Amino acid sequence: MSEATAPQSTRLSILVPFAIVTLIWGSTWLVIRDQLTVVPPGWSVTYRFLLAGLMMAAYAVIKGERLRLDARGWGFAAATGLFQFCLNFNFVYRAEHFITSGLVAVVFAMLLVPNALLARIFLGQRLGGQLIAGSAVAMAGIVLLFVHEAQGDPRGAGTTLAGIGFTLLALLSASVANVMQATQTAKRYAMIPTLAVAMLIGAGIDGALAWWMTGPPVIEPRWGYAAGIVYLALFASTLAFPLYYGVLRVIGPAKAAYSSVIVPVIAMLLSTLFEGYRWSPLAG
């Protein structure tokens, strides 16, 4: 089968960016975990997307794309900034206070469920039988993981439940932003300038919330922390989000969310190596 006649989801133009995004995001969970030492989560999220937004804006300027948007574009960028670059990541960073980065990534495998449901409601995209069956398996797996973690956590089941709860809130926020990217409104605006504005707006909201909840900015004078911010801003944000949203706009939110199923494999391997995660038959 040639590239021209292959289904869109199996073309190299989709598989290559899909693979790059999956590999990058598979490692971000561990990097985020390292950020949770001195700096409050809200400020770490703010630094990440402030830097990413500036990088994205610079890239847009280099490409000769204007950062100007009309009123509707500003509203769309603000909504993206709120759901994707504020709520989603604030919930993720807080979840990793309670459970391992690998477990957060595994729970995020359920992203395909709200993505598919919201795409059906707002975009009219049908739910295939394989997707429904896969979603049922994903939800059953999350239940088994919760039982395993609750049994083994010396701090009690409440800690595990809090971590999974924050992750589910992050997942819902990300899903709203995902489905927004598949709308006709999203396609009206150039992706790079719109994402730059969305990240900067998100960073502004992040900073306001962080100041309100934890006080003035906090800086950790550690090279590992600074390197983590740069990695998350440059690779996991400036590079990965345009690639992911580009794939999403072609194959739809439900199929694009399959990256969240592959990411935990990478994340759990890294969690096992660097966080001492212990496997059991139930977790397996």
C-alpha cells in the first residue's frame, strides 16, 4: 500500500510526529517529579510556559507569521491557555505529590475516553467498537492500579485517591483542549502564533494563581531544576504541542489520544529505574 492510498493514521507524515511526541512525553513525567522539591508547582508551571510561549513567539516571528489575532482568536487562545496550559498541568504537578510519575502517566492513558466522548458530542465523530472495548480495558486497568497502590501505600488509600483524582481533573482539562483543536475555529488561525499566545496567556493565569495560593515567585538555584524547565519548555512544549495538535487535526482527538496509551510504557520503565517503583502481578 502506498503512502497516498494508506489510511491517514498509518502514513509516515502522521506516524513520525506521533512517535516523536510519544517519546518526549514519556520522559516528561519523571522530569516533572524532579521539579517538586523547593518551588511550588504553580510557579514551575508558570516558568515552563512563559519560556515556551516566548520560544514559540520567536519561532513565529522567524517564520514571518504575525502574532495578531481577532477577538475570536484571542478568546480561543485564552481558552486553550486556561484548559491546556493552566488547569491540565497544575493538576498534573499536584498529582505527582501523591503518586509516582509512572502511575500518573498510566491514569492518563484514559485520555482516549473523554476525547472520544467529547468528539462525539461536539464534533459528531462516531465511536468505533474497538475504541469502546479499549476504553473498558483502560478503565478496568485503572481500578486494578488503584487497588494495588492503595494496598501498598503506607500513607493510606486517601493519598492514592488524591493523586488519581488530581490526574483525572488534569485529564478532563486536557481533553477539552484537545477537542477544541479539532474544531473549525482552530483551523481558522495559524497554529504557531495561536499556541504562542495561548502559552503566554496560560503562563499569566498560572502566575496569578501561584501568587494567590503560595505567595511570590520562588527560584531553586539548582542546575537540574533549570535544565528541567528548559527541557519541558523547549522539547515537551514548543516542539511537542505543534506536532501533537497537527496530528490531532488530521486523525481526530480519539485516535490522537492513543499516544497516551503508549506514553505510560515509557514512563513506567523510567519510574522503575529512577523512582524505585515495584511491580506486582496486580500492577502488571
